[in-house]
Amino acid sequence: MAARAKSRARALIARGMIGQKVRITRGLPVGSMIKCADNTGARELRIIQVIGYKGRLRRRPSAAVGDMVSVSVRSGSPDLRRKIFRGVIIRQRKPYRRKEGYWIQFEDNAAVLMTEEGEMRGSEIRGPVSREAAERWPRIASAARIIV
């Protein structure tokens, strides 16, 4: 029984579901409109829910780079519109501090669509990907062209 639990935990860590996460300034509250940076056919997404967020009464949940969120497709191909998917934030405009001491920010907010298991729906990513998201999600790191 214990061996089975260890292998399940190892699989979840490999998919980026659990593991060490650096504290990053959360710049994307629920309701934010973000760009879709993959080739699934979605163009604009709205954040509905932050997966794994434990908050405080009346505080709006917010997401940062590397977080998995539930998103609604607001514009894009008709078969994807008004449907709910999971996504991972790969860029945010709000500056955040890295462990080395310098601050980083991107020129837009962007996410990629994912499945429930942590696999990417698309096959390529447009634009740069933050190092924090690439370290946490190996599938994103393999599809990314530029990791900043």
C-alpha cells in the first residue's frame, strides 16, 4: 500500500501537480482576461477559479506564474467557446521577485490550456515562458521555445 502511494505521489510531482512552489506575487485575480499562448484555437481566456487556492473570507482568489486555473474560453474557435478548461499561467504583467534578487515581468498575461492530468492540449507555445512555470510543468518546458 505504501509503495503504491509513493509511486502516485512521484507521478503527481512529475506532472507538476504537487511539489515545491516558490512564493510569487499573485497578479491575476479571478475574472482576469488573459491571452491563450498555444495553438488550440482559443484566443482569449477568463480566469474562473484558481486550483488549490486556500484563501480568506471575501478575498478574491488570484493566480501567479505556474498556477493551474480553471478558464472559460471567451473568444476563439466556435467549438471551444463558452466551455471550461484547465490552464496554466505562463506569463504575468505584475512584476515578481526571483530568488536571485532581480525582478521580472512580461508584457502580457498568458496561459496554455491543459488537461485534468497535466498534459498540454496544444502542441506548441507562442512567445516566452517563465522559468517558474517550466520548472513546475515539464510538458510546458518541452513545448516552449524560449524560457526566460
